[in-house]
Amino acid sequence: MEAVILAGGFGTRMRPLTYTRPKPLLPLLNRPLLAHILDQLPPNVTKAILPVNYLREQIEAYFEEHPDPRVVLVEEKDPLGTGGAIKNCERHLTGPFYVYNGDIVASLKLEDLYATHVAKKAQASISLWPVEEPWHFGVVQLEGDGRIKRFVEKPPKGEEPSNLINAGHYLLNRELLDRIPTGKFYSLEKELYAPWSQAGGKLYGHRFEGYWIDCGRPESLLEAHRTVLASQKKTKVVGEDSDLDPKARIDGYAVGPNCVVESGARVERSVLMPRVSIGRNVTVRDSILGEGVEVEDGTLLERVVVGDYGIVEGGRTIRDQRIGMRAIDVEA
């Protein structure tokens, strides 16, 4: 069986971190998101197909260093959308196949999705998750038997048919690829699921329990760290060869390899990527610091994201900023 892992997006909401790396290589507990997804694939998945576009050379380099015989990279020369990216992998697909969005962290067991698919004799099955603000996502309305009666992609606030959203994992029959044009941008959600559900297509939903996080924003990547650490009954991870002064305090979540944290510093609910240097009496709280960042003595960072190799001058207090953004990308 095959799985398609959608990994070609630009990751604009994660900038400045994604200026220098593709989103699937962002770290979760010091390992790429992509590695966690590969760990979750069922044993009967013998081929994991990754359509890659943005910074694909880095993904190629990652698998040269961490070979996985299941992985096949398929170049996506131009962005093709979710459906177009899957269609571009068609030659590698032999039967029903999984699709997994590369920025989702969830407790879903794909074997359970498969069981629902078979039991309902579905042509497509979608994982579903309840949220408080469904208008940000694709929202479904279910029949009593679990068939998706209506699928609405990002409906206006107040017009959502339910609080159940598309959780980003699918099981699709191969014949559905005949509905997707070759070489064109095509949204699976808007152009297939939405009209097909209302036309009575065999599109079914699968609800699951545990956790689900869309790691599209820095705050949700921090949430993913907290949630996965809690599931492992841990509060933090520390990478190899990091030098943490005994008078420094680390209160979660992840310190990457080869980091330095000096005396009096506090790191709280934050992520430090490899080779970060934290000076004396620095406080880093609810923040993400990219690779090679240097924070000089006496600085307070709170809800801050710093791009790779940024230098934060000492003695400053910075809150609610992204450092390393190009001016055109700074949000109001």
C-alpha cells in the first residue's frame, strides 16, 4: 500500500523559520515533523511518496543522510494544489492509498481510518476533528451513517454546517484520480470534496480521539511540543552536546543539539533549534529560536520567533515579534 505525504508548500505562516527550511523539516522534539509522520505509517505501507517543491533540495539532502527505503520524492515543478500534487504522483499509486498533510500532528491511527473505509465501502474517507472555530478549515455535515453530506471549505463565520473539520488525513480509491486533471492546479477540498459530497458521492468521515494540531503557525508548533511531550510523560528534551549551565533553568520544551545556555538564563515553554546560544540572565518564554541564533546577556524574549542565525542584542525586552522577517511579510 502507498501513502502520499503532502510536503511541497511554502509554509508562509511559519516565516521567518521557513525562509531557510521547508515546513516538513521544522523540528518537533528535535526531529523533523516529516520523521514523525513516517513513524506513524502502518507496517503495510511500503511506499511513502512525497511531492516536493519549495526547498526540495533540503528534503533530498535529509533523506540522503537519513535513508528510508519507503520514500519516493516526486518533483512538483510548479505548485499544483492538494489534488494536483496527488495526481502528479499517479504513476506510483497502485490501489487505495493514504494522503497525509505534512504539517499535521495527530494521534490518529491510519489503520482505523482504513477500517472505516472498508466498512462503509467508501471511495474516499476523511479524518474529522471537532474545533471551536471551524470557519478556518474545511467543515463537514454528516449523515447518520457517517457519509459526508456537505463539505464547505473555510465557510463564512456563523455559516459552518458543524464543528467537525477536515483533519488532513485521507484514504482514497485510485479511480478518483480520473477526476483530477493532469498538470493543473487543483484543490481536492474545493473542486472534489465540496461538489461531490452534495452530489451523493461515497465520501465518508472518520472521527478519532486523542489530539490533533495543525502546525501551521509558531504557536501551534509550540502546542504540538507540549501535547506530544505530555503523551510521553515528559516536560522537555535536550539534544546531544548541548552545554547547559547548572544555574540555568529549562522549563520545556526542546533544546536542540549543540546549544549553549549560560548562567541565570531561563528557557520556558520554548523551542531552541541547533546551535542556539543563550547569554547570561536571559529569559526566553513561549518562543522559537532558529538555528544558530545568538541572544546576548540580559534579554527578555516573550512570544518571539527569531529566524536562523539572528543576533538579538543584550539588555532588550521584546514581545510578540518575528525577527528576521522581510518588511513585506510583517503582519500588522
